Amino acid sequence: MAMDAGDIERLIRAALPDAEIEIRDLAGDGDHYAAHVVSASFKGKTRVQQHKIVYDALQGRMGDALHALALTTAAPKT
């Protein structure tokens, strides 16, 4: 069961309304994506904490509807 890039973005945006989100389908199969997420919510957090926020936003779909997500995160540059 593949997941649409728009669905991924909607889930992340629901958890991080201020986020700048870029989603790319790496294999054209709806199962392998890359996401770059920039949010003020990440300020002061470790990379692991930032990634956990994004994975939590996906509500358990990792490994099920979404097979692979190459994730990069950052706080906005001020």
C-alpha cells in the first residue's frame, strides 16, 4: 500500500504548521521518499529529537504505508 507525497506533507504540516516541507518520490513507486523539513519547532533540539517529531507526525505509517523516508531536518536560519 503506497502513500501519496501530499498525504505525507499534510501529516507533517498538521504537527508543524510553520514548516517548510519538500517531499521527493525517490523511486516513483510511492514507497520511497525523501523529505526536507524546516521548522522553528526544531530550534534547540538534537537531530534525533527533530526526526522523532516528524516520525510521530506520520502517526505510525512508517514501515507500513510508507516504506522508506530519507529525512533531513533543520531549524530556520535567523
